[in-house]
Amino acid sequence: MRDFNDFLATISTERLKSMAADANLKMAEVQKSLNPSDPSLFGTQVVTAAYTISLELLGLYHLWIEQTPQD
């Protein structure tokens, strides 16, 4: 069985920076769509960042599973 830590080791600093940049873009979209005085703005941005990064990690994990031979 594959070890999740092996997958984590494949994620480079550059890839992390790219995911953070994608999350920042999504948060900016959310910020434009909400009233700046809306009390839920910060929470919505945090959820947006977490969602965006989670989806990217899940996609990378599936690619890794497909490309890594099973033991």
C-alpha cells in the first residue's frame, strides 16, 4: 500500500506557492462579490482558500496514485 507521506514528499515548494497563488486569486474574486463590511467576508475567504487548496491537493494525489506503481 502506498504511503501518504510519500505523496506529500512529492509536493515542491514551487507547487505550494502556486496553490497559494491560486487560492489568493479565488479569495480576491470572493472579496469583489461581497460587501466589505459583511461580517462573513473573512470567513468566506478562509473557506475559499481551504477549498481551493484541498481540490488542488486531491487532484495531485489522484495523479500520483495513477502514476505510482503499487507494491
